[in-house]
Amino acid sequence: MSAVIKSLNCEDFQALRASADWMLLDCRNLTDYKAGHLDGALHAHDGLVESLVRKGDKQRTILVYCYSGHRSEHLTEFLTGFGFDNVFNLVGGYTRWLEVNAQPVE
């Protein structure tokens, strides 16, 4: 039986972001992460994920994202399977985040 994946769309996360202590995990490759990521996001490399599984706060709220939301869905499911209760996949990923937060052209 696979874990239930919780999802959160960009618009809702934008509204909730200031109201909670979120851990943001960017599971794109390191080059893409370095080129740009959500403020405060950590690169979800294998060592970080292993450390979270071993000794992370399983009650902490975590938002996972990639480019489109597919790869992050897998990491969300993985963490949920290890007992993390508040893990969310960002629907549409970083691409959608950029669309939602684009500044209007004047």
C-alpha cells in the first residue's frame, strides 16, 4: 500500500507560507537549484534526505517541489512512508511557482 500524497497548490502555499514554519525541499538537480529556487529552500540531495529520515522532526511541515511536481511527488511519498505526517507536494512545481509569482509587465 502506498502512502497518501498531500498536495498544495502554489496560490494556497503563497497564502500559508507566512503562517507556518515550513521546511522547503527542492529536489531538482543541483545546477537547477543553484540557478534559482524558492527563498529558504534546501537542495534535497541524498545526504539531506537520509539525515531527515534518520533524525528529522516527523511533525514538521515540509513542502517538496521539483520543476513540474512529478519528481517531488515521489519524494513526498517516500518521506510520508517513513512517518512524516505533514509533507506536501507543490502542484505544478517551480515552473508554476514562477508563473504565479511573475511580476506584471508595465
